[in-house]
Amino acid sequence: MLFVLLGNVLFAQSDNFSYQMILESKLEYNNINQNSKLNADNRMNINNFNSISQLYPVFSFKNEVKNTSTLLQVEGNIKNFNFERDSTLFAMQELYGQISFNYKHYITIGKKRLDWGSGVIWNPTNFFVQKDPMRIQNRLEGIFMFNYTSILRNGEINLYVFPDNDINDFKVAVKYNYSGSRMDASLSFLEYKKYQQFGMDVSYGGDFFTAYTEGVAKNFTKSYGIDNHGQLVTPEERNRQFYPEWVLGTSVIVNPKLTVNVEYRHRGDQLSHLEIDIYHTYLPSNRLLYDPISIGKHTFFGSLAYADLYGRWSVNLRNFYDPVSDQLVVSPLGIITKHNFQAEFSVMIYNKSFSIFNFQTQLLVSYSF
């Protein structure tokens, strides 16, 4: 397959080559909570000011010969932290080749993004990489895979193999996607070590609203627990018990400028009311459990988005609430877009004493050419 890809790319016409450069810079100010039990006397050594600049060079090579199509996709990530010379890192976001036959059979090898799930904020079915719920646009890092996709009449079936340097982290998965006129759905199965994950998601799009649900049952967890003595329970000790995780959400277009989004998440492997009390009692020794948005079994998200009809600007009021820990995060966001330029300014305000911050502000500027 590799020789076929390289041969087709080398003899491709110039109009089959495309590229894009995306430059992104983020400035962050952290107002540290001096009364936080979790970070007493700033023992976590958090800076008030942070910055990160990232350059994403994206290259794509495409070619078609009769009924055979080939694609080579490359995306790098050159990042620099706090404008320091010795903090520049390079990584590959994506690097994969794909060959297709008769537009029905696709074979992919390499590092590629895996976009599973219908949830807007959370995606339980995506075991591999979770997006940042505070980001409007997420450029997720790809996963190294072997993938075969077969296009069916009303959907597709995907077979995945995810190799790893550690044989214990070897994974395989199968996923079926259905696509109708207004409804999309999928079923997935993942085998990881000796553990399994069964997943599903459904979304329905109406004229003025979208409704969706997504969930999994899995007999492993990536999260820590806590016992009655305040001792952390590692994910390995909690495995082999099945945990449910699911989301339910909707997006409603009130008028051409105003949109309302609501999403609920349940995580069976997170903390109960009793465990939250133990967590508070034994701070800061159990700080590994900390999550700025939610450490309980239930989380609610809601937002109001008001946008210019031409997409030149928008304002968004986002809210996250965990009723188990009574954690509330309020995050207003403003976005200005002009041609290839975009600027986002956001504030994250926290209400609880165990939070690390009183509030945070971020300015994110991106330019593509």
C-alpha cells in the first residue's frame, strides 16, 4: 500500500496538492485562590501568566487514477511555551495515507484523528482522546491506526486496529455508522487489554433543533476513586466492574441569532455525595481527583449563543454545574472573525473553595493562510 500511495502522489497533478498554515497564540491569566485547600500556599507552583504559541502546517496530497483514489495527509504542531527559546516542541498531529477503491472501500494507515460520538461537549464513546470542553475549536491529536471502512447503502462499517509500543495497550474496535435523512446513529465495540467497551450514539436534526444521546458501558476506568479513609483507589484496582457513562443533549435555534444548548453527563465511575465529603476532608493529599468542572457523577452544561448573521462576531455564556460537589463554572466567551483571522476572549469563574482558581482569563488569536 505504501508504494501505491507514494507512486500516485509523485505523479499527481499540481492541483491535487493543497496546504494551509494555522498560527495560534494563547495568553492566559490565572487568579489563584489563596484559600484553596487543594493548592494551599500554591504548592502546585502555578504561574499567574502563561502563554503558548502553536503553528500547524497542514499538507494534503490527493490523486485519482480511474476508480482508485489516494490521499496523503500531514499535519504538524510546532509549539512554544511562555516565549522561551528552550521550550519549543515539535509533534505530528496527523500523518496518514489512505487508498480507496470505487468510493466504497477505504484503507487507512497512520496517525489520524478519531472523531467518535455525537455529544457537543463530552464524548463517552471516544476512549482515545477527549476534547477540551472550554474550546470552541479542538485540533485533537491523531491516533496511530490501521483502519478499513466499507461504505454501505445507508451507512458504513469500520474495523480498527490500534497498535502500541506496549503490547498491553494494543486495542481493536469495530464501529457501524447509520445515516438517514434526519437521523444518524452508531454502534461501537472496543477491546482493550482484557477489557471491553460497548458504545452507541444517536442524533436527530430537526428544522430548528438537534437532539442527541451517546453512551457506553465499560468494565474499566481511567479515574481514581477514594475509600472511607481518604486513600486513593487506582484505576487498575477499580477495573473489571462495569461502569455506565452517557450524555443527553439538545441544541435549539430560537431565532437566526440566538441558540440555546443544553447537555447532561452521567459518569458511573465518578464520586458520590459521600465520597465528595471524604474528598473534602482529606484535601490536599487526594488532589489527583481534582477536575475544574466536575468530580461528581452528574454534570450539567448550558449555553446561550448570540451571533451576527454574517458570522463576524458572537457572544456566548457557558455554564457548567456539578450538583454532587456543588461546583459551578461560569464562562462568558466573545469571538470576532474576519477573513482568516479569529480572536476569542473568555473568562472562567469558579465558585468553590476547593477550586485552584478564583477565575481565569484567556485570549486566543488564530490566523490561517
